[in-house]
Amino acid sequence: METLTTLKVIHVVATVLLLGCGLALAILAWRKRSVGPACTLRRPWVFVWLLMGISLVSMPFTGWWLVHLIGWPLGQTWILGSSVIYSVAALAWFWLLARLNRLRLGGGGNLNFTLVLAVVSLMGFVAIAGLMGAKPA
């Protein structure tokens, strides 16, 4: 039972860190919008991006392990939905990171598309958190 509790804590902490770091970066980008989106990749914000990346990579492993330990079948609708939403949101997050890095280095790009990537990623992870909260007991 200790393993289950530890995995739940790790999974929830990773989710909270991911959403909290995303919120902090969004507030930073909003406050420094005259400088441009490239300011979100400067130090010490690289640590925040790395923390988000570690959380993003750990969530599928801890989630699968939790499902395996509890004994839920992987074919449940909320698990399949979370997996699909996670895939889209994670790809949007990685693409957003690449676009912001290109903007930081001076490359051009459409800022509206960058905002769309950020919103898709954020809404995906919020939806997953909602699905985790509304799952069957």
C-alpha cells in the first residue's frame, strides 16, 4: 500500500508542478509582453522549463503504474481519453518550447500561433486533471 500512496503523491505533485510552472510562465509572459515571448526562456526560467519537462515525462509512467497497481483496465474511457489528450498537449508543449527558443534566438514566427500552442497545452493538462478528479472510485 505504501507504493500506491507514494505513486499517487508523485503523480499529483507532477501535475501541480506542471500547472503551477505553466501559470508562472504565463504571468511572466503577460507582464513582459512588450519585451516579447523570448523572455520566458532566459535564466532562471530555464529551471522552470526543465521542471515542467521532468513532470511531463514522469506523468505517463506514474499514471500507468497507478492504473496497473489499482487494477483498472486500460480500456476505460477516461483513461483512453486522458492518453489522447496527454499526447496532444505534450506535443503542443514541446512545439511551444521549440518556437519560444527560436524566438529567443531571433527567428521570426507568428505570435498568435505560439499563443494557440500555449492555450492548447494548458487546456489539455487542465482537462486531464479534471478527468483524474472525475474518475470512478
